[in-house]
Amino acid sequence: MSPRSLRTTALAVTFTLGFFPGADAVEYTHVNPAASTISFTYHQMGSKVYGTFGKFVGTLGFDTEHPEAAQAKLTIYLDSIDAGSEDANTELQKPAWFDTTAYPVATFESTRIKDLGNNRYQIIGNLTLRGLTREVTVPMLLKSERSIGIFDAELVLKRSDFNVGAGEWSDSLVSNDIDIQFRMVAPEH
């Protein structure tokens, strides 16, 4: 349960997926949320658990000719978490986890991007969750398919960095590492 919430946070880092590289100069300026996904995995009592966030908004400005000038922002609505059961979804919204009453969203906003070559990038930015902001680095791969940019990224977050899973959940029952996978899809502009 708790790890899913953390992965959701990591998914917020999925915001970073708003960047797209390409061989020919191409611009991407809109994330298609219906075709995009934010998912997460973690371990609870030795078992791997999978979850998703169903509602998020991504904005981007990415010109493959000038990737260093790219900008991306991702807002994840934390109450849209699907951690596999209603009990888990309800628990993750409580104060010990996401505290969605006080902090309804997680946000990621890029500050810079590094072109690593071969359509691979590093997106550096600020992830804010539960009122705490941390700089994160997200490796990303851009694939182009029929005038569509597909940004695949993955980030491992530590839930303890954002005080997610406090109290009885702070022990090893739920893994501290939350693996967040992003797939952001954007049409060419």
C-alpha cells in the first residue's frame, strides 16, 4: 500500500517525460494524457506490488534541435492512485502517506536537460511531494513513431525523502525504494 504511494510520487517525476529528442528538428508541446501512463512498483512484505496514477497533466516545450532549452512540468493528482485495492487506495490518502487533504498533488518541474546522445537525455528538475521539494535526475529515452514522440523514463525515489509512510509504516514492511515508470506521449507540433 504505502510503497504504491511512494511510487506515485516517483511518477510525479514522470513529469520529466515531457522531453523529446529526434534526428530532424521536431517540436513537442502537448502531452496526450489518454495515451500516457505513470506506474510504480515497490515491495511489501517481500512481494512486488504494482500501481498507477490515473489523473495527471503534463506540459512541455521541446525542440529536438535545441534540447538544452526544453521545459517540462507534470502535475499528478494523488487521489487518482490505484494501488490494487480500495483499502490500499484509501490508506495511501491518509496523513501518514500522501495526506491528500493537505497535499492533493505532486509536481515535477524541469530546470535543465542534458543530451546524452542517441535520443537519450537526463532531465533534472524539482519534485514536490507533501510540501517537500527535492532535486531529481531522470534518465529518459525518446522514440519517434509516426509523428508521435514517446518519452520513456524511470526513476527510483526514496519515500523517506518525502516523509511518505510515517509512523508504523516507516520500518521495512514497505520498501523505501519506489520505482516509478513514465511513458509520456506527445504529437509533433
